[in-house]
Amino acid sequence: MLQRNRTRSDYYPNTFLFDIGRVLLDFDFESSLMKLIPEGTDHPHERVQSILKKKDELEAGLIDPKRYANWALEVLGSNATLEQFYRAWQQIFTVNEPMWGCVRQLADQGHPLILISNINAIHCPWIFSTYREFSYFEHKALSYQIGILKPELAIYQYAIDTFKLKPKSTIYIDDQPQNIASGREFGFQCWQYDLNNHPAFEKWLERILITD
């Protein structure tokens, strides 16, 4: 964990941009969505992959959630209700507790925290009421609201302009290499997060905070 014996005054405040998926929350769409498919339906895994291929349109705000859900249920061959689909779509997450421990400490040290995520209107605002730790984040740049997906440069420019970020003192954590590459173009201090190697992130973060 980050050092606990330091006070707020020991650090200059940095702004932290956090991705959600595979950073703050792990997820597994397939296991949850497979439960909606009647037993004996042919090619169930291919059906799930087919609806996930269109997920970017939902996360860019180009498809209404109800329209997407009705289409997905048809592709899955499911007789589930819209509410059951929404519940299955939401029940994909597990908490990455080591990262949340870092978030709590960063907030306590006075660092502003911002979410920047490709996410959709079925998950939001549900996750923010379900996982109370999201209250540590002061601002959010969410793809479905602004109509821009990572790794498009425009979403990072949006965050800079909207939240008055100073890139050199902005630390960006994401699991996708293409997103990290975009962040680096703006001069963010970036870390490509590996859910299976959290200690490497903590070691890097200690060095960053001490240097700053």
C-alpha cells in the first residue's frame, strides 16, 4: 500500500484520471449474459460475442439502451424481460479492492480524482449508487454522455478543457495500451495497469509521488 505515515502537506496535489474497467472494477460480460440464453440454444458464445461487438455504439451514446437491449435479447434468443437484461448487463463487476485502497489514500492526501471511461447508460448511474467508493471522484468524463470513445484524442482534450487539467501534473491509469498511448500524447504521466500485478503499480506510484 501507499505510505500511510505522510500527511497531506507532504505531497503536491496531482490530478488522477482513472479508467473504470479492469482498473477499479473487473468485469465478465459473458458469464452473466450466458444465463439469459435458453438451454439448448445453438452457438450461445457466438451470440454473446455478436452483441458485445456492438457495445461501442452503446458506449458512444449512439444507441438508446432500450433499443440495444431489445436487439440483444433477439440475438441471444432469450425470452428475458428488459429488466432482466439490464440486471445481467450490470451484474458483471467485481471490486478490485487493492486499487480502491489506493483511491481512498489518494483522496485522503488531497489529490483530485476524475473518472475517464468508455461506459454506457445501462451501467450508469447504477454503478455509482452500487459502489459507494465512486463518491471519491469529483468529476467524470463518460463516453456515452459526451459521445467520444477512448482512445480518441478528443476525449482527453475534453477532460483537459473541462476540468482545467495541467497535463504534467496529471496521472492517468488505464489498462488498454492504445488509451495509454493517447494519454502520453498530451503529456500525462501514464501507467498501463495490470489487474494481476497491482504491486507494480503501487511501486511506480510511490516513485511518482515522492518525485513530485
